Amino acid sequence: MAKIFPLHPKHPERICWGCDKYCRHDDLLCGNGCIRIPHPCEDFGEHWYLHGDWSGLLSEKQRAQIAAEQAAQSTHADTEKKSKPHIKLSLKK
């Protein structure tokens, strides 16, 4: 693709994502059908790029950014697990 495909567009419902033109939903210029092609986040959720093979759609820079975010999240989750206090409650008799 000529343009960089956005990971988190602000209003994906306003644009057709079927080709490089990114036409308005009511003005499809490419003739690529008669309906708007939704952004993957509309079908698969906020973290759409984590599941499946999107290598043909995302640039190397975006894939590196995603890998860095995943690494940061995994280290953050590990530190949360280690620092979580264990609470013992006394039983009443």
C-alpha cells in the first residue's frame, strides 16, 4: 500500500478502507464495489493487529512498534504479579 495504514483511526466508520484512496463512506471513487469496506478494528476490536497475519498491510515500523508495545505490556504484567501483596485474614472462632 502507498499510504501507511493506521492502527487506531479516530473515526473508522467515516472512511472506506478498501484501497489506497480512503474515500468518504458516501463517495466511493474506486468502484471497488458498492459498499464501504470496514477497518479491521470495526470487525476484530481495538487490538485487531495482534491476531492473524497483517504483514502485507502493516509497515516494518508499525510491526516494530507493536512488538515493543507487547514487550512493555508483558514486563509490566510480570512486575505487577511480583509486587502484589499476599493478605492473610484471621478466622473468627
